[in-house]
Amino acid sequence: MNEQRFFQVFIDSYFIALGVLLGGALIGGLAAFLTGRPPLTEIYRISSSIRIWAIVAAIGGTFDAVYSFERGLFDGETKDIFKQFLLILSALGGAQTGALLITWLTGEHISS
């Protein structure tokens, strides 16, 4: 993977995780509204529970990541380990940004 392609995948990873988290939580909130549950509370709860799935979706599943780590460890290609680590970090950042936006929008972090 050349450097320009890696940068594109890096940015994609961030925004895919962000989109999965925001989309899943907001659509789940719509379902909560339709079934008579409090939508903002459900949006916050869903965003907390799907964070790991947003990360997994953004990095393209777990087997690709495991294969890159294996190649880096056993074939001595440490550059692949570093690139995979950066992709996971980018996905973590996207999921964290989405969770932070949901927290701000719902106000669930404010205790009374």
C-alpha cells in the first residue's frame, strides 16, 4: 500500500467509524421514539454499546488486522504493524468523536 493510498484509508477509517456510530445511534433513537421509549436516552445508550462495532467496521473486520499483525511479526515487516496501528487509532478517534457528539447533543452526561 503506497503512502497516498494509506492516507486515504486512514481518513476513510475515521469517517466510517464516525458514520457507523452516529447513524446507528440516531436510527436506533428513531426506533425508540416509534416504540414509545425516551429517544435521547436510547441514542446515548446505543452509542455506548456500538462503539466497538464502529471500530471493527471501520478497519474492515478483524481478520485483516490480525493478518497484518502476523505479517509484521513473523515476516519482519514492522511498517505493516505501524500502519495497522494507525488505522485502528484513526477508527478509535472516529468512534470517540461520534460518542462525544452524541453526549453533547443528548445532554445525558449532565447529572441532576
